[in-house]
Amino acid sequence: MNKSNSQYSNIRNQNKNEILEDYVEAIQEIAEIKGDVKNSDLSIHFGVSQATVNKNLKRLINFNLAKSEPYRSIFLTKEGKKLAAISREKHEIVYQFLLKLGVSKKVAQYDSEGIEHHVSEETLRLMKKFNK
């Protein structure tokens, strides 16, 4: 199977957005549980260093997905909240689809975390239809 240059370009762009989507989802989830989100919360959540969190937080801020001040909580912007909601919905559709196929909960949770970032709108729509 040959992939065109545009397909590789799309894959590279998806990989860049994957981290942003994971971070906004995590920030939203932690905020719902704890009320506020600190860099250390994200470091623990992802199992990465504070430096990695800082680098990715700068990207979120540059894309107007989050706001933060030194020694303050991290907040999602309106755009960040929208992306978090979309990411969560995609994750849930893929997760439920995998469960319907008979995949165990543990494996479905793990697999849906990766699939949600790379699934096309067409496939996602059909997965959602299948879940009903």
C-alpha cells in the first residue's frame, strides 16, 4: 500500500495535535476532580518531568488552549475546553465501540487512548452509529 505525501503530512499533523489533545483532556479531568490544576498534577498524570510539562504547557498557551501564571493554577480557555470536550467524546465513542466488539475494559481503555487521535470523522461517525 502506497501512501501519498499528503497522507504522511496528515499523520505528522495528527501526532503534533495528539499531545495537545491529551493535555487539554487531562487538565479538564483534573480540574473536575480537584478544582485546580498545577504543573505537578500533569507531571504525575503523564509520568513525565516538570520540564516536559512546562514545554507542553507553553505550546498550549501559544495555541490559546490554556492560561497559566507562575505558581498559579492552569486554566483552559474557551477553545481549550472545546477541544477537551471533543477529545473526550471521541475517546468515549472509540472506547464503547471496542467494548461492543468484546475487547476487555483494560485493553479498550488503552487502545482507545491512541485510536481517538487518528480516527477519521467518517470512521468515528460509523463507530458511534454501531454503538447505538
